[in-house]
Amino acid sequence: MHDSPLEVVAELILLLSIILITAKIGGEVSERYLKIPPVLGELGAGILISPFLLGGIHWFGGGAIFELPLGEGDGLPVEPQLFFIAQLAAVILLFEAGLETDRQKFMKYVRPATAVAAGGVLLPFTMGFGATIMLGFASLDSIHEMLPALFVGAIMTATSVGITARVLADIRRLDSPEGVTVLAGAVVDDVLGIIILSVVVGIAEEGTITAGSIGLVFLKAVGFWLGLMILGSLVSRYISRVLLWFKSPGGALVVALALAFVAAGVAEIYFGLAMIIGAYTMGLALSGTDLKHEIENSMRTVNNFMVPIFFVVIGMQVDFTAFGASEDTTLAASIIFAIVLSVFAVISKVVGAGVPALFVGFNRRGATRIALGMLPRGEVALIIAGIGLTSGVIGKDIFGVAIVMTIFTTVLAPVLLIPAFRGGSGLKIDDEADEGN
């Protein structure tokens, strides 16, 4: 037991200091020596100091630095306070990403992004479901025995917009046609993914689900997103004027962040959408206002402090000891499943998101960029996998396989995305213009 609440706070501050230092060391090593995005170093730092590796060692006879929370088994192997700070950082990251996105370009590319998202959801779900059945981790004998395959399919549909947004921001391509399409596609992807997850959870809880309940989930998710984007855009100039009335240092920034928090909370609690979607949409609504220019430099400073925490905590949730942990399957079977699922995860997003991009105005270069931008599963897949583990639908073996797939795609995407953005335009219309000259 702790002697006082202040002792709990002091311990949390110490843990936060370790996270920040390791994040910055990992990011610096990645960028300066390995010539890879800092986000990979931050993820690696999180894996290294997690409760399952160095953070779980009882040093010099004392306690571990990062103890597994009591009653762990709920899919959250970090302290809830650290998870809260990480999610707060994710909301801030996506709010800034929305601010940095050109709203007119977003509206221009939201239709092609919908085609990209649809392909980037349907094919991964199908391949994830098929791989789980094919390798014997689920069967078609009954709905109950089919559930693990449905959950794996749902995990495969995820797209980590936070990781892609960070990489695009680092290389200053967040506002490119491909960057805008990826971010818009990731938003639509999340809406579709939430619907699929809701359907699977409904089947798991009730054994069946109706078309009416699916329609209700769809209307709530799409209605909130479109409503916030349209209404926010209509009143954005008035919001900007009100916020710019604050002349005290940081006043406009703090109130703008508060609005992002409101949008994030409402999205999650009342509409079943991820908080980051609410935050991104609020940032997007304010992106064309004077407020953006007033707070964007301050937002970058806030992000430099907060966002590395998010990626370290993602890394800290990776438990490789869960790999092959089930009594029903062998380690070899789990390894084969992990390899197959990881390969399918890459193919399904590259083909599922890349091919539609070719039909909505992008050339091969642009389609490749979009496909790679949709590749990382990141925290979204971890959350879905955690829900499956908590509900007992999937065991630790499938959970471990999902972790391997998630880390593989999360690490691979930034490595491939940066060189993919070198070279010319990704739009077919620019190719045609070059040929005409």
C-alpha cells in the first residue's frame, strides 16, 4: 500500500521521466545513426522497457520498474495512468494532424479515400478470416467456433492513422494529395472497422446480430463524423474569432485543445468511434482559420513533449511471451500463423488500398504511397486484440500472433513510406501533363 496519494503521483512522475528519456534516446539513435523515422526508435524503446523485458526485471533485489498491473489479463499491461497519458497524446497528435491538413483538399479527396478505405477493409478482413480458418485456429462448424476468425479479420482491418500521420508530418508530406487521401481513408477505415468490430462483439455476446443493429451502428458512426465535419466547417470562423479573443499567453491554444478533447470524448462515449477520429475532425474543421496560424507553432511544441509518450506506451504493450502460449496449439503452429498473417497483412492492404487508388486518379507511384500509408495496424489493432482477449473470444496464442503482425506492419510501414515519397507526382493528371509537354 502507498502511504499517500502524493507518493503515487511521485512514482508516476518517475515512470514518465523514464519513458521520456528512453523515447528521446531511441528517436535520436534512429534518426541520427540508423537513418529511420524517430517513431521506430520510440516504439523500440517501449518494447525494451516494457514489463515483459527490462521493465519487468527486479533489479538488485527490489521491485520491477514497470510492474504488470494487478489483475492483468484485461489486455492492458501498463498502468491505467500511463495509458491515459498516452491516449491524451494520441488525441493531441491527431488534432494537430487535422490542423495541418488542407480542408479543401480533404473534401476533394474524401471520395477516392472512401474507395481506398473500402478495399483496405474488405480484403484484409477476408484474408485474416481465411488464414485463421485455414490454419486451424477457428472453424466453420458453428458461430461460436467461427468467432476467433471474425476477430482476426477485424484486427486485420485496422489502420494506425497516428503512426502514418507522424511519418508524413516528419517528411512534410502531410498535406500532399497522397497524404490527405491516406488520412481521409484512415478515418473512413476506422468508421468501417468500428462497424465490423461492433458486429463481431454483438455476435460474441448474443450469439447473433440483426440487420437493424448493424444499421444503427453505421448511422451513429457516419452521422457523427459527417455532422462534426460539416457543422465544424460552417462555424469554424466564428470559433476562431472567439478563441482569438483570448490574449493571455496560451489562452487560444488551451481552449482549442479543450474543444479537441470534447470531440474526442463524445466520439468514443456516445458514437462508438475512436477518440482520435473526433480530435482529427475537430482539427480539420479549424484548419482553414486564422486560429491555425496562431497556435500551430505552440502545437508542435506540445507534440514534441507528448507524442513520444504515446509511441513508447504502444511498444510497452507488446508481450512476446504470449506468443504460442495456448495449450491447444504448438509454438511451431503459432509461428507459422504469425508469418502467414503478417504476409497477408501486407498484401491485403497493398492490394486492397493500392488497386482502388489506381482507379480514382493516382498513378502507380501515388497508389503505392497510399497503400503503404494504410499499412500500419499500430494501437488500433492492439485495442481490438485486447477486446478479443478480455472477452475470451481469442486466446493468448492468437493474441500473440496479432501482436507479431501488428509490430511487423507498424515497423515496416515507415521504413517503406519515406523512400516511396521520393520522386515525382503521384497523380495521373500530372503524368498526362508531362506527356503533353
